[in-house]
Amino acid sequence: MADQPTLKYVCIYADENNETHFKDMEATMKEADYAPPAPLI
């Protein structure tokens, strides 16, 4: 099986002291069929 594509993004969040932080994140993409007759998402 081929490697799955990876989406990289930056997560911006505030901690309990209301300080803003940036965190590099990754999400593995999965192939899916969203064409009819698949249900709407």
C-alpha cells in the first residue's frame, strides 16, 4: 500500500494562563468517495 498523504497545519491555542501558543500538527489523509450516491457530509 502506498504512503498516505499528510496534511500539515498550525494549531493556535491559549493555555490556562491565557498565553497564546502555536503547535505544528499533522493529519493523515484517507481516500474516500464523496461522490453521489454517498450521503452528504
